[in-house]
Amino acid sequence: MFNDYFDNIDGTDSGNYNYFQQVSGGSRAIELGLISIAKTKSSAILLIITAVLFGTITLFNAYIDNIIPIVIITISALFLGYFYTAPPIRLVARNGLGEISIFTVFGPLMVLGTSFAIFNGNFFVSSYFNDLLLLSLPIGLLTTNILLINEFPDYEGDLKTGKNHLVVTFGKKNSRYIYLFNLIIIALITFYSAITLNPILFLPLLFVLVYGSKITVHIFKNYNNRSLVTANWDTIKLHAGYCIFSIISFILFASL
């Protein structure tokens, strides 16, 4: 909600009038009059307070050696999430720092934060830390690709308001290769994890190779027209499918 709030303040969402779709240009709740800008801000603050309260409850139930890492991860995630669009830092306008922030929050911080919260022991020195750090990287990259592909339709409006994310920085045509590069890294990490950790991880690997290739071909053909919207939705499905197949892989591996 802070993203919608600050994008409205700097005129980014209102500038994305040429290419409106459900997965681009913000939620449009403010522009459509569904909620006022003041209520958007107050709702965002309320959600932050609620998250902190639940986080505090989590701390009381966490293993004592994991409390400090949980606090550090929480503060880092709140900082990156807030200043993604908030001035004066506005990470999204800093030529790739926004994408790195999203990767960090929805990859390593989310996975490791959850692990620190539920692990019954010192998670940092456990044998699971490096494994879960490795497994968090594809999740972060898949989320980054969702952000990246949603930046394509917003290109013109974001360019006008100085929202210099990767697509604005490199252009739509070149940014196709960033999407492809992320998929290649995801496949390589998953392949390595399948060899070293869990052979059933070849299941999500196969899914990424097949479905990801289909999406990439569509992006390369339609990166500059409205047919791209199929790739916007498919990238979300790719993320969800990868996570589901990964969970199934570990359940099957644990049952062997």
C-alpha cells in the first residue's frame, strides 16, 4: 500500500494511462476512487503495526539464539519495503536497486526469516542454513521476474516520472535478456540443488525449463505490444508452480 501511496504522490500511477492492465500501473484503487490517498497511507501504517505485533509474538516463541537474526531480518525487510518507493531513497528509481531489494526481501530474507523463526536450535550454525540460503535464491529471482515483466507495460509512465528501474534503464528490448538470464540462474541453482540436496528437485527444474521457455519465447515476440499480458500472468504462475513442485519434492524426499 505504501507503493500505491508514493506512486500516487509522485504521479507514477496516474502517468501509466496508456497501457492499463491488472498487473501493471499499481492497484489503481486511488485513481479509481475506491480509497482516498489519506486512507491508503493510514491502512499501510496499520498493516505495518499489525506485522510488527505478529513479529513480536513470533519472537516470544523463537529459540533464543535466533531472536537477534529475526530482528535484523525484520528491520531490513521493513526498510527495503518502505523505501522501495518512498523518498528520499526511492530504491525503485536507482537503476536496479529496486529489483535487488525485491529479490532480497522475497528470497533470502523471507526464507531465512521463516527458518530462524521455526527452527528449534541455533539456525545460523546448523547444517540447514547454507542449504536454505541456496534454495531461497530461485524464489527471489522468480519474484524479481514478476516485477521485471510488470515493468514493461509501465515503461512510458515510469520514464516520465524518473522511476528508473531496469526496464527504463536498459529499454524493453534489452530487458528481455534480463528475464532470460534470471531463468537460467534459477535452472542452474535448482540443478545444483537436485544433485547435492534432493534429486526430486528435478521436478521443479523440469517445470521451469518447459514453462519458462514458453514464457520467454512469448516475451521475445511480444515485448512491445499488449499481447505481453499473457507473460505477465504466466510469470506469476511460474513462481507459484515452482514453489508447489519444490514443496512436493521435499515431502516426497522426506518420505523415502
